[in-house]
Amino acid sequence: MTDGKRSEGPQADIPGHTGRSAVVVGGGLAGVTAALALADAGVRVTLLESRPRLGGLAFSFQRGDLTVDNGQHVYLRCCTAYRWFLDRIGGTELAPVQNRLDVPVLDLARPEGRRLGRLRRDPLPVPLHLGRSLASYPHLSLAERAKVGRAALALKGLDLADPTLDTQDFGGWLAAHGQSARAVEALWDLVGVATLNAVAGDASLGLAAMVFKTGLLSDPGAADIGWAHVPLGELHDRLARKALDSAGVRTEIRTRVTSVSTDENGGWSVQVPGETLRSDAVVLAVPQREAHGLLPPGALDDPDRLLRIGTAPILNVHVIYDRTVLNRPFFAALGTPVQWVFDRTHASGLRTGQYLALSQSAVQDEIDTPVAVLRERYLPELERLLPGARRAEVKDFFVTRERTATFAPTPGVGRLRPGARTNAPGLWLAGAWTATGWPATMESAVRSGVSAADAALSALGRPRPSHLFAFEEAA
């Protein structure tokens, strides 16, 4: 469906459907995943999304002739659930992964001509795969590099199942393991801010350890970076909707759910304007505050804990130049407010010039800054980083803001994140904020949708589809 009108579709007549039904509330990655998994198992599924599109917070919009992503999203080779999702919707080739991890890092504190360092891997076993890169990383002293190696080995030895890790902050742990402020800035936060959306001192040791152990210390290729070479809406809206339609899912956009409750027959009633949908199961795949507002009494022992899960913003700065100023797909930066810069020229449809997108995480102090102030702040920084920008004309400058882009990965957040199951039979939760073990990433969202669908299928007496959870074997 593309016009937002309801389609009653004769789903009961679709081959393979069992007569069991489910409503999925929320059309982000978690909700789309849950809907696909349930439909693949023969459940009649209705997916409800209040926005005019699918994709949640990973979406695209039009700005003149350009197709603009609201923010730059990347994933890693170790993100096996998101890779499964891409394969399920037929989008794998549109969001390829690097052949081998290679991150250019420019440090403005160094003289021109000596600013470039690289974080890359060799085809060697863990941890030797990063040994040469770390040994030659110019943004740390020899002593700092040696201490980073020892801290990495200590991090590798942490037990992610230890609940006390969630009570500690990552910054304190790094300091206790000999990491200087410079090492935190030039290495640990370079990775951690982008993946956790928090600096080390504000991040749970448990989540940080999970990121670094899984991404850098588990498999040589785990941290290879992938990103969409097309607009995100092509993947998370158009291809996702095509997959949903093919699976027989009734998809309703521009449809806000007002209440979720049990009915007199022990099933579920989902109220939307002008209609009540009845089903055997409901998956709430919406942000934590919205989920709190829809939960029926008794569904969670302490529902208010959802309100204690904080949020963190992400700011994206978009700059259109009249010429090419960057000759690589992306880079990270030190010694400047700029964090990560990506070339979005081809993906956006820009035909002349170059389109750069700056992804700025953990920017609580900048998220409400006026565009004019941000322009004065970031354009000179780009000229310092990219000599070609000094001679280029800025054709357009704009920003996109996600004030609640992710949940805040603060110490103690782990005990606040609920699992997929609730106390209410037939009601499950999904979303990157639920207890997936991952920070708020596309991977976490997909994993949550799979977990909710798996629990629902078990309760409905339906077997897993044979292809579901193929990513578990690859993990």
C-alpha cells in the first residue's frame, strides 16, 4: 500500500496462512522484521505505522532534486541480523561491506601533510589483525599504543554476562587501565561515540565492552564497514514494503494506534481511528515512551522503567559544494568538532559538485543550535580538513536533527531494558531499546524484531521459518 488507505485484503485465502493473526505496531526496522518473520511462518499480519513511510529513524526525504538521508547509517560485518534483513528484502548488493576495514583518520592538530592516519586490518588472526595498524597509528605515542594493546587484551577478557559491567562507566575503566585522555579521544571515543552515541565517561562498560569485543576482538573481518550506496528509503521503505506485500502483510501507513487491550475472548483489540483490529498477538515495536503509553495494566512489573531509559541526540550537517573536495568515501576527524564525514553525492542523485554529510553523535550541546551558527562553526572546519573546500562554493547547507536518535547507553541502562516477553499473554515488545545486548543500532532493532517474532511464534504454536535466524549460524 502506498496511499495510506486501508485494504481489507483477503489474507485468510493466501496459501500458507494458518488463521492465526498478529498486529505489529510500528514500521521501523524492528516492526518490519517482526512482521516479515511472522508472515513467513504463515501468520496473518497487519503492520501499522503512524508515519507516511516505513523505516523508523533510518529514512530518506526529498530536498529539491536530491534524495537526502536523515542521517548517515553504517553497519559492520558482525551485524549478522541486519545483513540477514538486507538479504530478506533483496537489498544486500545495495549496501555492500568493505573488503577489509580501512578508516582514514585526519588529525587537525598535526601539520598539513602529516595529518592522515589509518585504522585498518590485515588478514591475520585476532588480535594480530590490528597489530600493524596500531603499531603505526600516528595519532598516539609509542607508549600510548602499547597501553592500548594491553587494555584491548583486558577488554577481551571481560565476561559480557557479568551484570556488574553495566553498573560501571567505560571511561573510568579505561583510566584504570592506563588510557590517557589522548588515547580515549584518538581511538576509544573515535569508535565508541559513533557506535554508542556517548563518550566513554557516559557509557556503560557492559555495552562498550560488547561493541569492542564483538567488532574488533572476535573475528578479523568483524569491523569491516558497510553502508547504503542508495538512499535509505530505497532499502527500508520501498524494498521493505515490497517484501511485506509479497509475504501477504497488510501494511497501513499514516495510521496511529490509540489503544491496545485484551478482548472478551482472550485475544487482542488494537484501536486505530475508525477501526478496531482483532488479533491473536500484538508486537509493540515503537519507541519506549510510546510503548509505555500503549501498555495495558500489568504488562510489565515496573512499566515506568521505560521512562527512565534516557535518550541521546544525533546531528547531521549537510553541505553541497560546486566541485569535488573529498576523494574518498568517508573519513573520521580529530582535533575538530567534526566527527565523521561521508560522500553522499551519488546516492543522493546530485549530478554536479559534491554532497558531504557530517554525522555528529553525542551532541547534546549542539542539537538545538541555529543553522546559521552551525554553518559558521562547521564550514571553516571543513576547509581546514579539506584544502579543496577552500576554493569551492557552498551551494547549499542544511541540517537534520534527531533529538531522540538512540537510547542513552548510560551505566545502569541494562536493568531498565525489557526483553521481548511481557506479563500479558500474546503481547511482545520490540525495538533497539529492548534487551538485545546491543546498543541502539540497526542491528539491535532487527534482533529485537526477530526475538519478538520468535516468542510470538512459539506461543502461537507455529514453527520458525527455515530461513529465519540464518544469521545465528553466521554470528
